[in-house]
Amino acid sequence: MASGAGRRAYAGGGPRIGETGKFEGEFKLQKSAPYIKHRLDVWDRLFKKHKESLASKGRKEIQIELPDGTMKNGKAFETTPMDIASGISKGLADSVVVAKVIYKEKVESLTQCVVADVEEDEHEDENAQAEGSVLWDLTRPLEGSCRMELLKFDHPQGQDVFWHSSAHILGQALEREFGCHLTIGPALESGFYYDGFFGDRKLKEDDFSSIEGHASKICKEAQAFERCVISKEEALELFSENPFKVQLITNKVPDGSLTSCYRCGDLIDLCRGPHLPSTSRAKAFMVTKNSAAYWLGDQKLDSLQRLYAISFPNDKLLKEYKKFQEEAAKRDHRNIGKQQELFMFHPVMSPGCCFWFPLGTRIYNKLIDFARSEYRLRGFSEVVSPNMYDCRLFLTSGHYQNYKDDMYSLDIEKQEWMLKPMNCPGHFLMFDARVRSYKELPLRFADFGVLHRNEASGALTGLTRVRRFQQDDAHIFCRSDQIKSEVTNALAFLDYVYKIFGFQASYALSTRPKKALGSKEIWDNAETQLKAALNESGREWSLNPGDGAFYGPKIDIRLMDAMKRKFQCGTIQLDFNGPIRFNLQYRKEGVEEDDGKAEDEKTEFVGAVEKNAKGEVIWKEGKLKNGFERPVVIHRAILGSIERMSAILMEHYAGKWPFWLSPRQVMVVPVGEKFNEYAQWVEKQLTLHGYYAEAETSGKTLNKKVREAQLAQWNYVCVVGDQEQQAFTVNVRSRESEKPLGVFTIADFMAKLDEEAMPCSQKMRKFEDFQGRTPVLPSAAPAAPAVPNGVAPSSPSRPTLQKQGSLQLRKAASKMFASLSVDDDVEAFLESHPYVKGFSPSTADLELFEHLSQSGFPSTPNLRRWFEHMESFSNIERASWPKA
């Protein structure tokens, strides 16, 4: 509500918000401040008037329908939801929090009041609007025949009401202890907070116990919540000693309008409600943290103190919450980042901008590689765009007008430039670089460019709220008839990625906000298209009214992690306005290059014009050429900010990274110093195969090396000694298993790691079927050695037995292939040996394979093919072969 921040707010002779938008007047901290008595005196008079008004209403007979179809009789302006609950059972009456009501007839009070208890414009729950439902105080008389559902604390809307009521308890505790001026106190997804003006006083943890003490007393006093409807003038009188409330009333309640307020004990507050029957329902109360805030979220205005708390209907739930918080603290990405040396922030040199250490960079890059590999398979083309632009680009896009305060500006040769906060305007320029044809659509641009957003310093929170970040940003330029399929594909892409991470996702359609570009007709069309795509996808979804981007509606995807916490990361946004503002267009099907040129030249076009406060034109609508159409743009992100997703994953996995994403994959530990060289050789082989490995060659004991590697969350520890060195094997231990996995050949271990490598939605390096046929792969045969010039090629005849004697003699000595004699030629034998198709290997094959593994890779073609076939079996399979 920046437009109202500078307006004077004054009522009576108390303190006020002056011309600068800041508090003016006398203020001192004191228990039970004098303004409380003034407020109660005015309330008594106004509440008496309100009750008289209600008493004058007609008491007609009404019917209340319950969810199971039961009908209850009642009287308008007399029967309350609590009366119905008490009539069913005392247990229900004691546990119910609020009523959800759908009136079957017109009820005047539903549109009677203007909301004045919020800083910014908020939208009512559109789901509720769609079904005509409203949340209703249990002690407020019903006003007509209706359907009614009684909600308990376990219902999301029940929790919201419970915590909203508890915020009033917290506000009263703060007024009792400090005599502060309360501002805003909303419910959150988990708990609530209250902002207050405390002058120069800063709240600290030492204050928590006294505040909790007051809250406990308030709950035990079982103060009833009372609702009163008052005029704007009456509201200004009631809150004349609180300049912040006066400003809300002045700016948000039109002259001649009504608003509502509630009282519990000594606290009276602007509030839409509804509330609990009394404060006694909140039996467990805890202050959780405090922070600084700004009035109306504006750093130029007064600094406030914000106190967070949570409450529950019983102590058991509070104990469970504390246990959950303890686990969440262990998983805090800031702690994990420090323990595993992944990243850091510098509070002075670059606050809000992350420094990624080498190990953290591995995770960061792997997330990008994962997205990039899927892009190639799903028809996206990666692009690179500039990091800063002339501000005129953002005037065209509308970001300057709607988002300027959150952007960084630069003075370059006396012209204002800006660091980009998003990639879309640059992609629009790239689309417009030449004439586009319908044949090119859909055109999918993907960009991992660096973005900057000017977040308030008080809002910066580890990796979850930063000023510099990258995201898996993509923009799809498509035809109107391609919207549904592209959105459907985007949802499928998102499902695949979230499934890989083990997340559950929920979907919400965010609709037109208060500040929006484009006509209502364009918005309605865009919202209809997204609804159709969501409905056809078969997913459950909800409406999130008024939370769309300023250029178009969007599908917000909220993921749920291992701790059942919800995060907003992915988004799919539909944009009809961007193509208009950038005059993007493509040639329609059936239109030749010169078609319509003459007609375009004759036709005069007068489009929309946008001017700034000075009356200067900052944007003019471009003409759509004859034979051309405008594309629709789909803005799409799945991971969202890589920084934020990294934080979520750190906490989701509790620092125990899956192998493919892990920065510490394999630690090689020699049992003694004389095996260091082999350990380093194993490390090198793992590195050559693309894995992160280290050899621990310090003088520490074996047990200590293994233990430290496990604590550092290495996925695998490979112990190597004399036997492993002689046999080219490793003794493998997994982070996930208490017992060793056993001995693996180097080749087998690599094959195991390959199975755990970066996931892919399609099989790579494999031929797909074509009309039921697949290309036949050639036999693996080594290339023939080069023959020097002038030298005739050698005879194809097989080498004599004596030349391969060492192999033959070892075969004979170890009784390998008992059916063969020393005089037999192994190569000749294998030529007719059916070892590829229908071959049942025995221990004789295993013996020869193990000897060859130690003596060197075979060079003759058939023996090599046989060896590679034997190598394709796992250790477990080989051990099961029958005796020869």
C-alpha cells in the first residue's frame, strides 16, 4: 500500500503518522497504557449500539443443513452454530473451532463490512466465493437458512481461525507488558505473529517468558470474543490513540462504509474475523522467535518489532511441535552448509549473495546439469542472454512500472540501466530478432542466467531468500491451439523431477492480481485455458485468487518435503500481455512472405498507449501485420531458484545426499601406508569414470578413517589392502548399511555406480524401436594394428601353441576347461563355443575369467568377446554358477 504510506493519518489529539509517513507524538513504554481505558470506554458505547441493532432484527424460522443431510431448525439472529454443536454432543461443542456456512438465501451482512485489518490489499478465498461459503463465528447468530459444516483444529481453515484468534491473545499480552501500538497480527501456515511499534525498544528472547506468562493468564481468563460492526468515523474514534490503525482505517475504509472489530478482554482490534468462542480454547501457547519489520513493508517508514508464536488446543500437540522443531533445526540448511562446507555468506561485503565452496558448487552444477539433460530430451533450446539492460526494456515489459523497487539500477553514460531480475524480456527480444513462422512453434528457450533482486536486508534468510541467484527458467512461445498440450507437458516434466527428489506436489491456479497489465477479457481467457489443462491432467488443484503475476495467471506448484513442510518452487505462467507489449508475431499458415504488405501500408493503426506521471509516452502498442498472429508465452520453472532448491534439498535429505547429487561419493581408504599407491589408483579410475572420489592416505587408523568418512556423509567407503590390490577389487561399505556390502571388482563397482548415476527420463545411448525393428549392434572387435608401409600383412593363420604357451600352461595347471587338452587352441575352441546365446557358464569359466583378470586383458578376438561376456555378470551371479 505504498500509495497510502505518505498520507497523513490523524484522529483527535493523540500521536499521528506525519507527512514523512513516520510516527509523530509522545510515546513511552508502560504496562496497561492509558489508551486501553479510552478504547474500552468507546467500545462499551459502540457495542451497546450494535447489540441493539441486532436485537431489532426479525427472528424468522430457518433451517440448518448439516453435511450428513440432517436438518436442524433455528431462528435467524438467535440460533448460533454453537447451539447446533451443543445439541449434537458436548464433545463436539468443546472441540469445534469455527463454522463454515453456505447461505441458501441473500444475507445482507456478507457484503456489509470493508476489511481494514491488513497492510496490503488481500483477496477473499476464491474457493469460498465459488461455492458461496463463509467462515462464521460459533457464537454469532445465523442470519438465514443455510448448509453448515463445523470445523475442528485439524482442518486447515480451523487452524487459520485458531491461530488468528491466538494472535489477538499475543497482542493483548504485548499491550499488557509494554503498552506498545499494535499494527498487524495475521495467522500463518504454522502459527502467527504480531507487529508492534515499541519506539526504540528491541524485543529479545529474555522477554519471551513474561509474554508467555501474560498469554497463559489471558487463556485461563476464558475471555469471550465479541464482534462489533462500526462506521469509519466510529473506528477512527475507537483507535484515535493508535496512529497505525488510524492510517489503515483512513486509507482502506471508504467514507460512509462499515468495518468490523473484535474484543477479547482489554484488547480491541480491527478484524474481519471469525474467532474462537473464547481464549480458553488455546491451552498451549509458545513464543517462537522475534525479528524486525517495517510498517507497510517500507524501509523508509517506522521500524517495528515482530513477535512470532504458536498455540494449540492441548499440550500434546505443543510437545509434538517442539519435537518437530528440534528435527527441523538439525536439518537447517545453514547448519548443514557449514558442517559440510558447501556455502557461505558475507554479511558486509555481499549480503544476500552466496559464496559456493567447491563441494557446494558440485551440487549446484549437478542440479543445472540434470535440468539441462532433460531440456535436450524435451525439445528446449538453451540460450544465453545479457545480465543488464537499458531501463527502456523494462518500461516496455512493465517491470519498471510494477517492480522497480525490487530491481538494481545503474547509471551508465547518464542513462539508467538495470540488472535483470528475470529472463523473459531478453527472450522476447530474441524471438523478435527475425520474422518467425508458425512452423517454428512451439519455440522453447531455456536460460540459466544470473538474476538479481533487491530483497530487503531483513528478509534475507540463508539460501531461501537471496539477492543473486539462478533458476531453471524457460519461456515457451506457442500458438493458442498448443497451450493445453504445452502446459500438460510442463506438468508432466515437473512431476518427473519432483518424483526423483521424493517430493509430493500440490497445485493452485493463481488469478488476476490488483495490479495487472491487460484487459479482463485477456485474463479470463488465459485463466480458462489453465483451468482446462489442470482439469484434463486429472490433478487435484485449488484457486489462489489475486496471486497471479502482473502479466498473466499462473499455476503455482507447492512441494512437500520429508518433514511435511510446503514450499513454492515450480510455476507455469501464461502470458498474453508480453507478446502485445513487445509486438511479437509470427506468420500464419498459408500466408506467403509478401501477402498483405500493401494492405498493411494502407491501414492506419491506433493502439494502446501508456504514459508516466509526467504524461510522457513510455509504451505504444505495435501493429499486428496482416497474415500474422501473436504467440502466447508460457513462463515455466521447475526447480525455481537453484539456491532455494538447494536449501530445500539439504533439509529434505538432512545432508544425506543421494549418490547422483552427492558432492562426496566415494572415499578410498587403504589399510596401510604401503597400499596408498593402489588407493590413489582407484581414486583416479573413479575420477576418470566421472565420480567424485578421494583417497584417504593420512596416518590415521583405519577405523578412524572409515568413521570420519561416514560422518562426512560419503556415500561409499572402499577399503583396500593386499588382497584387493592383487585382484583389482575394493571392499565396499555403504553409508546406508551397517554391514559391508562385500568385495567388488573395479568393473563391478563401476557398474553399480553407473546404476546410481544422474537420473534420466529416457534411456541414453540405446536405440529405440522403429516399426518394431531395432538396429543390430556390431560385435565388439578390437581395431587391427597398423601395418607399416611396405610390409605385407601377416598371414591370418592362428599363432602356434608354443607362442601362447603361458596361457595354455596356466590353463592346464589349474585344470581349467577340463575337456580341453594342452594341445587344444583356446581361440579355436571359443570360435564354436555358444557363449553368447544359450550359454550356461560354469565354475570353469569363472576360473579362467579370474586368471585373465589378474594377468591382463585378452587380445585375441574370440577370447576377448568371451571375457567381455563373462564381465557382464555380477559377482553374485558368478558365485551361483554350477561346477564344471
